[in-house]
Amino acid sequence: MGREAEYFSKDFDWEKLKQEVESNPSLSYHFQPFNSISPSLPSPSQDSQAWNQFHIRHSTGRERRYLLKEFPELLSCDEYSKVLEVGCGNGSTALPILRGRDNITIFACDCSNEALERANKMIEVSNVGSVAHRFHLFHCDFSTNGFPKWLACDSCQGNFLQKQHNQFPDAEENKHTSLNNSSSLGERKCCTGGVDFVTLIFTLSAVPLHRMPSAIRECFSVLKPGCLLLFRDYGLYDMTMLRFEPDKRVGFREYMRSDGTRSYFFCADTVRDLFTGSGFNELELEYCCVKSTNRRTGKSMRRVLVHGKFQKPF
């Protein structure tokens, strides 16, 4: 991570926070084993409806400009790179990427139709040039149905696997040639040919824990060999986790808000196991510890996020 981004992510020590939280008896219920005879397993339609209601109530959102500092690869990538943004919400992640590169294309999906409408409006009023042909929205719950074949058809996914297992001497020479070859995009009719980046920004935590492995494998399947998945999500001991009451627990480190939306809080080891278990190589993985002040109450807030970069092998 760059110096500027690192400055804003090391405001306090995660290990010291861990000791403080775990020694507080009033917070001990967060770390007790979760036992439930009939665990809460909402249907995908219930998930979508909950997030529809969430976006109706929370109609605005701030542009996540810090992401280009955390993930500078989005600025230094090859021309005509393609990004799959999973769980686009109101467009606060897509907008800074579109501003940062004028020849990057974003395919953005969400399980909430309300979110897609708000993302479309946010981009429309942003005054970012040449957006119409670079920003494509589609409805998808990647944790249940997978991604549509037009992102990466079975044939292309098979070619990805062949490249990964190619042991011939000329494999190293040729492995970069087709990853960002814009000349082939107009000729390919079956699909987009896969993507160069997948972003999972505060998305995986909303997926029920038992569906996370298959969701990550879906991301792996549409990513080109050698390309990156960029991850940022809620971390263990984050202030929002500690605010949940005992009756909001629906699993170990897993909670449900009053509106029916879910949130899981990750430790670094869990993130590592999920992604390497799906075939990714770990490039970066760390806690981002950010201290801020509530302007209305003046109270200090300690936010814990998990930052990761994972590469699909060549």
C-alpha cells in the first residue's frame, strides 16, 4: 500500500484493540460459540428485498475516493481493462474508478434492483465523460445463481484453466498477450472474455457464511489468469460489530440488523482461508485500523476493516 493510504489505515494497533475488547466482560457474548437448533437461513429473495428496503431508506452515499489509493492498480492498469464490481450498491465505488481512468469499463451488479437504479442515477449526474459505453449494470446474486455466461462463457473459462496448467516453454512468453487485447473484444461474440479485476468492497460480509465459498469461486471463474481480486470489508472488533446486541447474532461473528440485512465480521485468517481455498494467491492481507470522530456527538470511533489483494494464478 502507498504511504498516503497506509497513514489512514494505521491509526491504532489491532492487537491492542483485541486485548481490550476480549477482556471486557460486557462484550463476551460476541465470542461465545453460537448454538442454534434452527439457524437463520434467509432465502435469496428475502436477502434482495432487505437490501431493496435498505437502499430506499439510505438514498445517498459518499464517493469512495480512497479506493484508488488503496488499490492503485486500478489507475496503472492496461488500457481498456475490464472491472467486475460485485455488489455495486449506489455506485460509490464505480464512480471514482470511472473518474480515474477514461478508458476502463465497469460491469456492475447487485442483488437489489433499487441499488441498481440508484447507481445508474449517481453515474448519470456525475458529469463523468464517456460513461454510457463504459458502465454496464446488471441484476445478479452471485452467491446463489453465479454470474451470467456473457461475462465468461464455458469455452473461455476452459481456456483460462488451460493457460493455468500450461507447462510448455512458450507459456511464459504468451501468457500476457490476450489478457488486455482490446482488438479482440469486437470480434468475440460469445462473451466479454472475462475481466481483469473483480472488486468485492463491503459485499462478501452481506453473504451468509455458508454461501461465501461458492460466491468466491464464481469470482475466480470469470477472472482472467494473472489478474486481481480487490477486497475490502468489515473486520473483527469493528465498532459496528460491538454495537450489536446478543439477540442480533445469527451465527459466529455473523449478525442480522433490524432491517433484515446481514453482516459478517472477518478476521484475516478467515479471509485467507476463503480465498486461497478457492484457488487464489494472496498478495496483500492486513487490517486497516481507522479512527474517526462523530461530528454530532464528538465521540471517537474505531473502525476495523480487512484489506486484501488476491491473484488468480497464471
